[in-house]
Amino acid sequence: MDENKQPGINFNNIIILKEVTFKRAPKIVEKPELGINFNVIPSISEDKMSLTLVIITTLTEKKELFSLNFSLIGNFSVIGNSEDMSLDEFAKANAPELMIPYVRETISNITLRMV
């Protein structure tokens, strides 16, 4: 892989917000413990990849006060013959990072309505 060259992979779109579960306690204490976990599940075929990004978010203080779990699917493809990184490598390193703005937007939209 040439470190000075772009990966040669295109982020096509977020295809779907696949699943959402949300729970909130009536009262949330001032300093709960925040937990965020990401799970990356790539599905690769020749020059295309669908990446499922599963996000699990919790606030706890002795018991769970809040949880927001959801999954997004993003589509990626190789740009012509310019591939400098395999889709598998890209799925581990770069693809989740490109989906973070959509994660942030989803969290913001759902939690805005909880008040």
C-alpha cells in the first residue's frame, strides 16, 4: 500500500437505519457512567462493501438509566482501478470513521425528542 495515495474507495451512501431501541429512566442523576461500544460488521463482494455499524450507548449509576442502541448500513465501492487498500482493511480502519457524522446525527435526533 502506498501511504501517499488515497485508498481508492468511495463512500456511496448510508442506505438504512436498520434498527433502533431506546429506553430512558424518568430521572437521570447528575454524574452517571457513560458507555459507548461500536461493532463493525462488513459484507464484502468483489468491488463493493456494505458495512453495518452497531452502536450501543448506556448511562448507568447502579442500574441502567438510559440506553440507545442502533445500527446503520453504509455502502462503499472501489473507484475504477485506483484501489490502494483492500475493502477488508478499509472496513477496519476508515469506513466506520466516515459513518460517525451519521451516528452523531442519529443520536442527536433521537435524544432531542426524549425531553
